[in-house]
Amino acid sequence: MIGQALRAHARTFAGDIVLLWVVVAAFAVSLSLATSIPPELAEAPADVRTALTAPFTAVLATYGAVLASVYGSFRYTLDRRDGVVAQRLMLQPRWVTLLVRAPASALGGAVVALAGLAGGHAALAFAIGGIALDGTAVGSTLALGAIAGLWGMGLGIVVQAHLVALFAASLSMGAGLLVAILWKAGAVYLPLLAMLQALRFDVAAVGIMPGESLDGSTAVLVTAGWVTAALLAGWLSFMNRDVR
């Protein structure tokens, strides 16, 4: 039953307009980095360019994570609005319908994060001739996008309304950056910053200095707690609410 449901859900990727538009948005937003790069940096040696542009990795991952969470929330709320969820519930149990959405949300979130990374490197290539891709950073960015997609999925199921999901997902992820301006000690425990730290991103790029950040194991636990809470809230909401 689960395998059949997964295959049915996988077929929807071919016509996933939500994913297409969020990917376009992630690519376009990341391209805007080109406007913040000094033109004279293009004349610097390759190792200097790499060192000076290293913080962009965390910035690109942040852009991708915020939009990946929006994708995760929109994917559910749009299907609910269009009656897709109600139709699926006529064919399979609720828990199966919900379960197969998790890998799809994670995969879509990773694709969005990859688009953001591609847009950022396209901007760097245009502005300074580009820098080498770090395989570890690429993997961490994809993992962050997948986690953010799951976070967004949980929020989307809870809030249900399409436009509300946009604000809930983006504000829940971006809140950490705003709080960090005034209270860094608390901000590092909020979802986005915890995710960045768990995946070993340089959070100094978003205003958190080394002495202010969480250690790796704590960041992983905090991240797991946030995502589990979002998914559990979504699960309870989905299993107990009418879907129309």
C-alpha cells in the first residue's frame, strides 16, 4: 500500500507547478548576490576570491532553506485547496496519505535549495569569474533544504490556509535572523539558525560569532526537536481534522 501511494505521489512531480515557481524564485533571489559583490574582487587571485566569498555559502543556504520551507507548506495547502488531499483519502488511510508526503516534501525542499545554490554560483561567475564548488557545502545545502521542506510541511498542515502558510513558513525561518540582532543567545536555538549550525555552516555570515554558537551535538538535538514538533503537530492536526 505504501509503495503504491509513493509511486502515485511521485508521478505528481512531473506537473508540480509549485516546485517550478519556488525553484525559479530561489534561483532569482540568489542571482541578486551579484549586486553586492565588488567588481574589483574579480582581479584577485583564485584563493583570495574563495576565502572572501566563503560566507556566501551560508547566505545561499539560508535563502534556499526559507524558500524550501515555503515549498513544503504550499505543497500541502495547495493540494488541500484543490481537493487532491480529500480525493486521496477516499483511496488510502490518512496515515498513508500523510506518510508519503514527507519524502516528497524533503526532496522538493532539496531541489529548491539546489536551485538557490546554482543561482548564487551563477551570480559569482558573472561578477568575479566564479569559485570552486565545495562538495561538502553542496551536500549540507541539500540536507538543509530537505529539513526545511519537512518543517514547512508540518506548518502547512497545521495552518491549512494557503496565504497564511506563506507567512508562517517564511517568518518561522526568518525569525532567528531578526532575533539575533537583539538576542543572539536565544536566537541560536530558533529553527533556521539551529539547522545551519547542525549542518556545520559558518553562521558568522549571518551574525553569530563562534563563541555565541551552539556546539554540533546540541544544534542537532535542537534541530531534531523543532522538526519533530512541527511534524507531530501536523500529524495530530491531519489525523483529527476534517479535510474538505
